[in-house]
Amino acid sequence: MHPMRPTPVTPTAASAPHIAKQNKRSGHAVTTESKRVQQILIGVVLVFITLVLLLPLVSIFVQAFKRGADVFFAALTDPDAWSAIRLTLLTALVVVPLNALFGVAAAWCITKFTFRGKQLLISLIDVPFSVSPVIAGFVFVLLFGAHGWFGTWLSDQGISIIFSWPGIVLGTLFVTFPFVARELIPLMQSQGIQEEEAAITLGANGWKLFWRVALPNMKWGLLYGIVICNARAMGEFGAVSVVSGHIRGETNTMPLHIEILYNEYQFSAAFAVATLLVLVACGTLVLQHWFDLKRQRQQQATG
């Protein structure tokens, strides 16, 4: 008699996550491409990143210091530049906390409750991703401009929105409000509601439930979304360009001030101010990576 041979087991869709975990632990690659194919793909990615990302960033600093450090620092200490920097920071200081508050509320509502119109709410959150910022600026002009729907009433009350700071805040708020919500919704969906149900069973009220259970679970995702939102708010151009009026020293943010300097052929000054936004972008990338690592470790610890 021949010994019985074990029946080969065919991998199924249900066993795919288990196989992926085994591959991850053992260090084996999931795909089976040859070394040459891997090297070609990695080379293409590196060349693309170098041409599209690294070289432009390096050229900004080269152009900023092209005429010497004196011109660089003179551009940054110019009164109009300081006005643009202050206005940009002030706008971000108002917009980011409002977006964080909205993002937490929207994510909590969508992931913890079942109600009619939930899918519509999710679609509305994504509207700024599909609408051009310039169009958003024109919408605010249509609503709050001198000849807009509410323009006459606002003018009678002595309230100025378009071509002033409130309009800049509204334009930036519209463009950036999905970022925190869109970061928290999938995170909170993956976490489920088991911990909240357990806390309620133990007698926790709404505030304790939020501060001691929900917030610790979402904190790294929340910080991740806040960092992205802040970078987007400080670099917003399209909507702000429409509603600001380009009043030098009053309603110009940093991106608008850079555009004006460039159009006036003050290239070194324009690139000098641009280096500030580049530093914000680089800091954002570092914080994003750190928060992402923290979030992955938290998920592994709870998983």
C-alpha cells in the first residue's frame, strides 16, 4: 500500500489576509516579479520624484539665495511680506480649529449613528475635492459681494466680507474643511463601537465617553488631519485670490504676495518668501510620517 498523500490546500479569498500576515512576518515579498522588473519600477519612481519634487524644491532655495543672503532677508523683513505672513498665520489659526471641530463632529455622527441621509452627508463633505477653489471664491462673491444676494444688507450693516479678512477665512474654510473629517471617518469606522458600548455599560456619560475613550483612540488620526489641513490652509491660492482683492499690505496672503513679487520680476524676493511655504511643507511631511507611525503602532496594540 502506498502511504496517503496530503491533499494540497488551495488558497482562497478568506485565507488571503492570513497569508499576507505570514509573508509580512517572514519578510518574503508578496509579488513574484524578477529583480530587474523591481529595479526598473523603483528607478522610475525615484526619477519621477527627483524631477517633480526634489529638483523644484532645491531650485527654490537656489533662486532665493541667488543674489545673496542680504536680499533674502530683506525680502522676508519687508513690511508687505510681514503683513502677508501675519494674515496667513491668522487665517490658519482660525480655520484649522474650526475644521478640527467640524471633522470630529462629522466623523462621530457618521460612524456612531444610523440616520437617513448619511450617504448624502458623506457626499457633501467631499464637495470641495470636486469643486475648483476659484469657483468656490466666485460663489462667495456672488453671495457676499457688493451686488450679491446679501451684499446690500451687509453694506447697510457696515460689514465687509469680500475683499477683506472674513472673505479670506470663508474661502480657506471651504477648501479645507474635508481634511480632518476624511481622515477620521475611516479610522473610527475601523475601530467600531465596542469600547464605547463597554464604557456606557460601566456608567460613563457623554463627556467621559468622548474624553477617555473616543479621543485617545482618534488622537493620532486627528493630529494627522490637523497637520494636513494647516498646510493646505497656508498654501491656499485659488479661492483666496478671488475674494481677497489683492490689496497689498492688507489682504494678501503669502501665496498672493509671492505671485505679485514674481509678476513684478522680483524673482529673488518671490523665492525667498516661497521658502517659508516649502519649510511648512517639509515640516508637514515629517509630522505626517511621525503621526502615521504612532497610529499604526496604536492599531497594532489594539489589534
